[in-house]
Amino acid sequence: MTVDHAVGHNMLRGIALKIVSVAVFVGMQTCIKAAGAVPAGQIVFFRSFFAILPIIAFLAFKGQFATAFTTKRPLTTSRAASSASALWGSASSR
């Protein structure tokens, strides 16, 4: 089985990005646990606040900032995002 050079490079890049993302999430959870008893609302707020900065930078770099936040179902999207953030914050505060 031969692997095209471009495909192999993309596979290694994907593996590296996955390892970096796991390391970042472990670091984030470690910081939350080290902070002690922090209300879930504060955890969700600061996670969202610091997460939006690289997202905005990435979208601006790609030239997709103006169209990135349009959706056909805004209510469904906002409900899903709010629920996910609330549940994540609740789980992280335990």
C-alpha cells in the first residue's frame, strides 16, 4: 500500500493537531481544578471569552469573518451551544 506524499503530510498534520488539542484541553481542565471552587457560570464565561479570541483571529485570517456567523436556524444553533456550554461548565465545576 502506497501513501501519497500529500496525504501522508496531511495525516501527520492531523495527528499533531489532535495531540496539541488534547494537551490544551488537559491544561485547561488542570487550571480549572487548581482554581478550587469556582461557580460554573464563571467557568463557562471565561472559557467562552478566551475561546472567541483565536476564533476571531482565525476567521479574519481566512477572510471569512463577515459570513462566519450566519446560520439558517439561529434558534436551534443558540440552544445547542448554550446547552453544551452549561453542561460542560457544570461538569467542570465538580
